Amino acid sequence: MKKLNSLLAKIGTCLQCPVLLFIRLAWGFQLAESGWGHLNNVGKTADFFTSLHIPFPVANVYISGSVELAGGILLMLGLFSRIISVPLLFNFCVAYLTASRPALKELLHFSPDDFINDSAFPFLVTSLLILAFGPGKISLDYLLEKCCCKKSGASGSGSGS
């Protein structure tokens, strides 16, 4: 059993970077597409925001759409990944508090189905994963870290992500 666990741990370690890349590409693209849709349908999205009683709906469409578009692109590139995950987390927490309040209430009653099935869920989880684990070694963040560490003469930080 110990050998099997050790083997699976080695396989899992090898899969970390490709899995993080896959998550960043898949959900980053969807996120950029969503932001682009918000920004190209400002009136319709502002009407929806108004129905949710979100203050300054037009301004919030531009803010949310821009965060999603830029965030999706940055996630796909793996550039400033942990930094952009913070406004993305905020964006999707606001989405749950406004557009998906019933799903949030059900989660608090230990019934997570509506929360998990909400369209904001994969974006929220992606943002949390990237904040927690970084973008992985297949990213511009990793490349920049390696270039900056070489130029400054510092030894590697050991973070690897």
C-alpha cells in the first residue's frame, strides 16, 4: 500500500503543472468570453444588474466585465495570476450575494447543489485554486520569476509556481 501511495504521489506531482494549465486555459477562456459579453451588451447587462438592485448598474457592468475579460486573459497567460485572482474572487462573491442569493442560502443550510450548479461556481473555484497554488510552471509568472531571480542574483524562492 505504501508503494502504491508513493507511486500515485509521483504521478500526481507530474500532473500538477498540466492540470493547472488546463484549468487556467479552460476557465480563463470562459471568463474572458463572459467579460467580453458583458462589455458588448452593456444595456442588457445593466438592466439585469438593475433588477438585482445593484447600485450604479452601468458602472458595475464595466467594472465586472473588465475584471472578467482582463482576468480571463491573464489567467490563460499565467501572468499576474495570484494578483488577478483577488478581484475575481470579489467579483464572484458579489455575484453569489446578488444574483445567486437563494443558492447561497441553501449552502448555509447544508444543501450545496444549487451553489455548485451556479454558473459562478467554476470561476470562484478557479480563482481560489490559482490564489492557493499559483499558476504552475507552465506560465508567464513562472518564467518572469526565473528571469528576475537570475538577473538579481538571488537564489530561487523554492515556490515553483
